[in-house]
Amino acid sequence: MDAVVAGTDLIPLSAYRAAEMRVLDGRLMAREGIDGYALMRRAGRAAFFRLRRLWPHARRIGVVCGPGNNGGDGYVIASLARAWGMSVQVWGLAPVSELQGDARRAAADFVAEGGQVLPLEPLALQAAEVEVWVDALFGTGLVRPLTGAAQQAIAVLNAHSAPVLAVDVPSGLSADTGAVLGAAMRAAATVSFIAAKPGLYTGAGPDCCGEVTLDRLGAPVDLGGDLPAACALWPATAPLGALLPPRSPVAHKGHFGHVLVVGGGAGMPGAARMAAEAALRVGAGLVSVATAPAHAATLGIGRPELMVAPADSGADLAPLLARSTVRALGPGLGRGAWAQRIFAATLVAPGPLVLDADGLNILAEAPCRRTDWILTPHPAEAGRLLGCTTAQIQTDRLSAARALVTRYGGVVVLKGAGTLVDDGREVALCAGANPGLASGGMGDVLTGLIAGLLAQGLAPFAAARAGVRLHLRAGTLAARAMGVPGMLASDVIAQIAPALAESGRAA
């Protein structure tokens, strides 16, 4: 899912929850000297011309309108479509006579122009000969699960052959969290207004929204002023920029840190190997691996740049920990007796630490806090850390990330589509979804990237955010080269250097 922003190229974007969006609406109307209906017409016009750009040959559109202002946007779109000579069918969840305010005015204008509003009947939608649907049922104000005719209509449109353009937010999707409220429209595209909403980019958002376009409707980028933003949104299409500073011609390996990857327990040497290779590819000066003795002789085969050492106890680890500047603990660690010994010895050592995989599972069994670590859980691991289910994590990922920081300290990277990076003060949402990253070893690559960036001097929050964005970009390049099904973590490692070169800093 890409985020396209009309009217600005500033990155990142502030994303706001529904309560703040209502304030922004009021501020924009006051600034422009317009009323709510004028703003509604502006939004409807933006959505209509987005539809024309996406489906220029469509002549038959269907519009489903809810009882509020989102429905009002739909009536404006329907009026514009009629004016352009298109065949328009409109279904209303509520009769025009029961509508209020600007939505009633928009519907009345449509009817006065000769339009007809039919009651929302799912069977009628199923039989409709429509080339493009417009979803204007519910916008950012929806807080309760959908039921009845609205839920049935969404099921019909999701199964219909014609694509759906969602107005502001796909109906049934929480604009604040990305949770599905009973049922949610699965749109081919979404045109959103004034400012970004976090729910479009995380949770179920990437699955429901399709291609997201943000049209500011004339709002300046600083309209939010002192309003609290839910997060800073980094769109998938945003350039990486110079993630790392230029290197001096007289630089040597000691300037770029020493990463120690601790992991690779019985039967899982590959996880530690991939994390270590990712740290090398992102530019760490030195990378060592402390692994189970059975794997020490073979783990580095084919990658002679890695220094591999057997470690069976805290005493074995001590000199390796002393020489390293950053540790990555957890890839392939396991949860047996060896893993418990190695985990305990690594955890007590001072210095920056990236904790992943079974390191997180062991932490969940004996929670503690640190200020100098980065935790990188996927939703299931986050659930274990917080003592709840994966579904509860996904219901409100922003709150889950903050709860993890509150309980464990440091920086939290909550992985998944729309990965979140939270340090307890600010939140970055890295928009983008790549199903090719849904395979074994991808998290190990991310761990190595973050550790390698930490080793080169980036602050923890910056290293985590940059690592997530670089991981997504390298994954995009790998998908282009290999295709999504069957894409491997090693394919992503191979694209780290090209992704860095794009950013203006070659590895």
C-alpha cells in the first residue's frame, strides 16, 4: 500500500486521531472562511476526480451513503458524476428526510438535480450493474461494530466484481487504530482528507484501504499546530534520504562499531547468521557471532567476514561482550538451558542491546526494564510480553507499543504491516506492507540492521526507525527481483546495499 500526498512533499506526516481531526476541520473552515457544506463539497470534488483518474473509462458508478457527513460526501460525488453525464445509482442507509445538517443539504441537492436515493438493500447492490463503487457509509467517527444493513452491504460490495473507492476511511475500519469494527470494506483505493489517520496504515488498514491518497483540501501542513499527533507517518514511497553520514576517506573499521550477535542455538544457526550478515551489509565495522559450540565451526562458511566463537557459558561470553559495542540477542536462541545461560550473561552486560525472537520470549517469563535496549516483537511476542492475545495487540497497535515501552523501557519496534517505533515520547509509523516479508528469517534481518545502525552511532530511536524503513525498502527491491512467493530473507540481505545506495550512502 502506497501513500500519495496531494499538495505537499514534506516527510514525515503528522497522523491524527478522529478527535483531533474534528478540530482540524474547524480550523480549516475558519482559515478559509467557509462553512461545513463548502468543505463537504471540496472533499466530494477531490474524491470524484480521484475516481476519474483511477478509472477514467468508468461510466456506471454506485454510491452507498451513510447518515452522517461521510454520506454527505457521497451525495456530492453522485451529483458531480451526474453532471459529468455518468450513470449514477445511489443507496442511502437512512432516508433523506431523516438526515441532518450538511449531509441532508447534499442529499437534497442531489435529489433536486433529478437524482434518486434508494433504500440500502444488499440484494439490490448484488444485482447492480456498476463499474466502480463509492463507499461513503461511515468515516472517522465510527466507534461501534457495524451490524444490520451496513454490515450486509459491506459483505456484498467486498464480493462484487467492481472495485471500491473509499471516501476518507473504508467503512468499518477504525481510523484511530486500524481495527475492524464488525466488518470493513476492502477498497481498491482510499482518498482521505486534510491529514493522515493512523488506522489507514497499520493493523487491518493496509488490507482494507488499497492505494491511499491524502488530499489536504487546501489545508497547510502546520494546521495541526499544538494538537497532539498520534504518530509521525513515514509513507512507503518516501525517500530514505541519507540514513548514515558520509564516511571520511581516512576512516577505519573501528569507527563503525562492533556488533555481537548472540544466538544460534541447537538447530538454528541460520537465524544468527542472517542477523550478522545484515549488520555487515548495513555497514558495521566488525561483526562477531557467539553461538552454540556445535555450530561454531560451520556458521561462518561462505561469509569469511564474520568472526564466530563458541559460547557455552557466561565465562565464554565475557571477552566477546567486552570487545563489542552493540549486542543483538535472540536470533535462533531457543529457550532451553543453554539459551537461559547465554541470555542471562548477555543481559547483565552494560551497553546497547537489540532483543528479538526467543530473547523476547525469555524476557516475558521474567520481565525487567532497561533504558538502553530496543525490543523488536511481532504481535504474538508482544502479546506474551503484555500477557494478552495477539488479537488484542492488533486491535490497538499504538496503545500496545506504548504499553510495552511503559513496562519494559527503551525503544519498542512493534513489527507487522505499518510497523511502529515508540520510545515513550514519540511514535513513528512506517507505512507499507510487503507480504514477501512474511517468511522465516525476516525478523533476524531487521535485528541485524538495527544493531548495525546502532553500532555506527545512530541514537536508538533513529536506528530503529531507519532500520525498519531500510528493511522495507530492501524487501521491496527483493520482491521486484524475485517475486513475492518464495522470497527469502537472504534475498532481502542481498538488497540492503542497493537500498543504501539509493539513499545516497553506499555500504
